[in-house]
Amino acid sequence: MIERKKLKQKARKNLKHNYFRAVIVAFIAFVLINEGYDLVSFNIRTEAENTVTNYINNFHILDSILNGFESYVDASNASKGILAIFANNIASANSFFIGTLNGLNQILFYNQIASGIIIFTGLIVGFFFWLFISSTIEVGRNRFFIEKVNYKNTPIDKIFFVIRVKKTLNVVKIMFLRQLYILLWCLTIVGGVIKYYSYLMIPYILAENPGISKKEAFKLSRQMMDGQKWNCFKLDLSFLGWKILGLLTLNISNLLITEPYYQMTYGNLYLTLRENLLANDESLSNLFNDKKLMETGDIYPEGLVKKNIRRWLKIDYNREYSVLSLVLIFFTIAIMGWCWEVALNLFRTGDFVNKGTLTGPWLPIYGVGGIAILILLYKIREKPLFVFLLSLMIGGFIEYFVSAYLEFVYHLKWWDYSGFFMNIDGRICLEVLILFGLGGCAVIYLIAPLLDNLYRKIPYLVKIVICTILITLFAMDFIISTIMPNAGEGITTIAMIILKQGN
């Protein structure tokens, strides 16, 4: 018998230590897990709100699985860009199965090969995202909250636990079979709900023992949940008020309170059920192979997870750059940006167009963004997630205000994201912001270090000459373009600016 009040009381106590770590882990996991489930429509309607719905009408589960996902972002006005295409086509497909048929229909009967390929690509990417990312992140999230029950300073990187112990394929296989079995049981009247709770502990068992076999994982979960399914349902039901509060606060309370609270409660539940099962059958201790989870302390004493993990990146990115290197990196990134824009336009339209406000083969906005990221994010280079988010913000800030400046001064637009998924005034959009984030990571961890290694081999005096020539040419181009900017067909459009005229 589990005591709901006691579990939730312990969860609140656990959350008092490093509360924001729990919020960050819960948020990252919530986004990645639900995004993966939604993309392939294997969604079983998670947590308390969904469980209540399931018990009221089990056919809602089957409907959720076979008939698509709910969209929380209104993309009805988005018609341009990759994200808009994916959002509209996958949303119109509604589910993995229906989307497959839709793709076949587009290709075989309407000769719309491009549209069909896009749908297929989105479905395949969504499926593998759910299979390899969502499932492993779910187990990693559970590992974090299990450890946090007894260890106050559990680090955020526990969310990547499965990858670190190199058990990804085993975890992915078992998580896939768990979801598949629930899906098949949903074809019965009440089997889906029963099996959902029967297999509820599998992601937690994998969080403790990621190398466990499929047969043992399913058997352990059934044993742990024997006689506890109704109790777990009531535990889920007890969070219904918090879910309602989330609706009233536009999901803010869900992100800051409900989700970490719920996951912390279930971390306590797993350890409680684990302890009860071992008390009845000590022979199962070899399957629950991590005794340190029941100890206490500040940080989990690394045993199962090795500390000395090979770094995937052997480039020394945590370095200082000389002024000459920064100048050369600025021009290299600016030229790379120009090549990218010109090549993209050539691919789309078949026309060669000199992109940007300047005449020369460089786009300074790329160079400025790259150097800004290198300098401003110097102290957080060891935190890739923050590098990504702040690169996204820095790039978005630069692009938005450069666009506003150019429109105000010249009444022209050199780029316009109107119609793109989640754009702001046509100056920035989510699709490009994501590229800024990824680009910032690429600059810090790969591009800048490699370029710096190359430039260090150039004699000092030669670098001075090269930098002087580049700066001189750039300055001349900038002055001329300030008076007569590069504009015209394929480069600019007229900005729709309403000017106030005096009487």
C-alpha cells in the first residue's frame, strides 16, 4: 500500500534542494518526450490529466494513438520555410500511419513527389526522434529524479545517463516494445489502461539497470505494480488540481511546479515499490543492481556511470583568441555566410544574386554574430545547452535590430520571414533562430578552433598584411554601400512603412 500524502510530502522536501535543476530537467524532458510522442502519434496521453481521461473513456487512448496529435502552436498562417512545411504536412497527416498513406497518395496518384517526400521525411525523422531521443531522455529524466530522492546535488547531465553508460540500443528496444504492447492492448476495451499502469515502472527500472533484458524488465514492472495500479491512478488523479492551475496560468505553473513535483513524486514511488518488492523477494536484488540509490549524500558516488568518459570532441575550444585571429575569423565567417546565402538562392531560383547590403563577397552580420558569440559566451563554453540558447538569443537580437535599422534608413527589406513559422514582424523566425543556436555551437566548438589552428601557422607579419588589406577593402565597401547599398531584384523588397506626414 502506497501513501500518497507521504510520497508527495517527501517529493516537496526533495525539491527544496537545487529546485531549479529539477525544473530544467523536467522542462527539457517534457519538451523532448512529448515532441517525440506527438510526431509519431504514439501518445498515450501522459500524466494525471490524461490518465483521468483514459479511465472515463478508454477509446480516447485509441483515438489519441491512431488519429494524431494536438498542436499547441497555431501554425495556420505559416506557409513558408521548412518548419512550416513539416508542421502543416505532419499536422494534416495526423498520425504516423495516416501520414504514410497520405505520402503514398501524394506520390502515386497526384504526382506531387516533393510534397510526398516531405511528408515521408517528416514522419521518418519524427519516428526516429521518438525512438532514440524521447525514449532515452525519458529514462535519463527518471534517473535524475530517482537519484535526487537521496542525493541533494544530483547534476543536470543525468538526463543523458543512457548515452553515458552506452546502453542506448537496449533501452530503445525495450521502450519501443513497451509502447507497442500498450498500443496493441488499447485495441481491447480496458486493456490499454491496465497495461499502461502494469508497464509504468519499466522506464524507472531501465533508469537503474539500463542493461536489463526485455523479459526481466517487463516482469519486474508487473510485480512492482501488482495491487498498485488503482493506487497509482489515484496518485495521478491527485495532480488534477495542479493541471487545472496550469491551464489558468498558461502552463507556467506546469513548467515551474507541477511537472517537477510530479516527477519527483514518481521518483519516490519507484524507490518505495522497489523496497517493498525486495522485502518480499531478496533474490531480485541482482536485477535492482544499484544499491547506492538507497544511500544518501550530496552527489551520487559514481559507480555504474564512469567519470572518465571519452570526450566526443577533442578540439581545444576553451581558448583565447588573438586580435588578428578574431579579425580573420570575422571575415571567414562573413564570407561563409555570403556563400551560403548565394548558394541557397541559386538552388531555389537558379539565379546568381549578390546577397547583402555590401558589394563584396561577405555578409558582415554573420561575422558580427560569430565574433559576438565567441567573446560574450567565453565563460560558459563548458555548457553547450546554454551556448545554444544564448547563441539563439544573440543571433536573433542582431538580426532583428539590423533589419529594423535597414528598413528605417533605406525603406527596403533585405530579408523577410513573413509567412514563416513563428516569426516576429518578418524580421526573425523560429527556423532561423534554431540555425543561429546550432551555428553558435558550431562556431565555438568547431569552426573557430579549427580556423585559429590554421591561422596560427601563418607568419605574424603576413597576418598583419592580410588583415590590413581585408579591413581596408571592407571599409571602402562599407562607406560606398552606406550611400548606395546593394539592392535590386532578388536582393531587396520595398518595406511597407507608413510615414507620418505633417500638415
